[in-house]
Amino acid sequence: MTAKPIIALAMGDPAGISPELTAKLVALDEVRRRGRIVVIGDRRVFDEGARVAGVTPELTAVEQGADFDEQPGDVLFLDLGHLDPARVERGVASLAGGQFALANYKRALEFGRDGRVDAVCFTPFNKAAMRLARSDYDDEIAFSAEVVGLRTPASEFNVLGELWNARVTSHIPLRDVAAKLTGERIQRALKLTDSCMRNAGFAEPRIAVAGLNPHAGDGGNFGREEIEIIAPVVAAGQRDGIAVEGPFPADTVFLRAKGGAFDAVLTMYHDQGQIAMKLMGFDRGVTLLGGFPFPICTPAHGTAYDIAGQGIASTGAGRAALLLAAEMAGRAAALRN
């Protein structure tokens, strides 16, 4: 691999801000300094996004079988030629849009799987469009694991600067959360959090574990999951050398983490952490898929159908996603060498 990591950037949902956001991101000097970007999509969709964004980034066209190391330029473009922009209505989830995003992402994952790129990023997807294109589409974790052939645990992490949020359960109905909370599942999430954060450069990540119930169960008055399931995992993690504490009430633990007491909060379900993280930095947050053999990052926000085509999409979270991917990929390469 070259000195700068190579990052595949899959264009996301074409009906939202993804086309203009992709164009804006590859026009950023900082992004191009930190990594070589391989944009995957349709050049016509990208060019329309660039027009909306008011940028004219320099691109080098490449073929699917090209050795990216040998190509000139900081931003390469793989044109799959699979979507006429005239087929896309802004702000409307569609089969064509879902097929476009899935094809781009699948190709990016294949490049990561085959060692042709060091990391994968993507601009926002629309879940409804993805399910129109693939009825059994669950989420990015399951799809990515299928393409890559991953057989070990993986999870989503939300990253806001130096603060991370991990979760035990993710995209499941709230009514099913308590039944899914086993000691084994929590322990697996804890170990994966510690491992991924070390891969990102934390020497000894300090992890707080949130309780499930109000006031972390209030000593058993509001539920016993904290006493019978969560606390034993925390104690076992401490014996294994993980810097973990808890369980803490979920309504105050993020205040302590924001104040610097912890590097990460492991929550029991999706919105328990997502709400806190997005309130603290919606336009800067990154979603990292951890547990894969290469970093996979995306902005934590969605497709923003309401502002698509206006050229006002913020690059904050997308920039942070690309820079985190570059940092993690560079660290992994240094460890291999």
C-alpha cells in the first residue's frame, strides 16, 4: 500500500444529500492530504452533486481492475455507470436509489475484503430505499458481514471526537431489548469496545456501562437486570484487565463521560446512546462499524431529504468519518510493518 491509506468512498442514496456531500468531501484539502480516495458511483450523479455543491474537484477515472496504488492523483473515480440522474426524484426513497447505494457499497466492501483499499466510507443511505432494493436488508452490519465473509462479532459505534458510544443491542424493537440482554452478549460487546478503541489509538480506554432501567434499577426496585446480569459482566471485565465501571444510570453517565471521566459509554440499546451523542454533536458524529478487518465509517446523520439539492449540507460529520478511517487504517498499517 502507499504511504497514505486508500479509502473507498461509496456514494449513498442519490435522492438525498449524498451526491453533493461526496463532491464536497473529496474537494477538502485536509481529506486529500490524509488519504487517497476512490469514489464509487455514477459519474453523472457525482457531477450533478458537484454542481449543486459548487465544487469542481480533480478526479482520475479508473477501471474496476486497476491497481489503485499505481494511479495518479489523490481522488480516483470508479464509474459504474448504473444510474441516470433523471431517474431520481430528490427527497423520495426509490428502488433505483437503493440499488445504486447497495451496488456502490458492495463494491467498496469487496475492495476492502480483497486488500485493495485500507478502509471503507460511505455517504448516507436511506433504509427504506435499501429495503426496496433488497427485501431482507437489515442494516449495514449484517450486509457488510455477508459481503466480507465475517464470522466474528461486529457492532456499530458512535464517535464524537474522543468520546465513543457502544451498544449491546441495536436495530431491534424496544420490547425485545430486556430478553436479549444476556451476560454473554454484554461481555462480547464490552470486549469488542475495548479492542476497537485500542485499534483506534486508546492505550487503555475507560469504559462506563449504562444500566437498562431507570436509575440503573435503583437497587432492584425498578428491575434486577443491573444486579443479576450487567454488574457481574463489569466485574469480570475488570478481572480481565479492562478499565470498566458501572452500571450507571443512563440519564447521567453521558454527563460524566462528556466531562472527561470516561472515553466510552456502553449502552444497552440503540436510542439510549444515540440520543445523547446526537444532542452533543449531530453535525460531527461518526458511525464506525467495528469488528471488521478494516475500518468502515460513515456520518452519523441521515440522508437529509429536506435539504437535498440546496448545496447547504454540512461536511462536518463526513469529514470526521474520512479522517477517522484514515487514522485507523494508518495505525493498522504501522502495526503490520
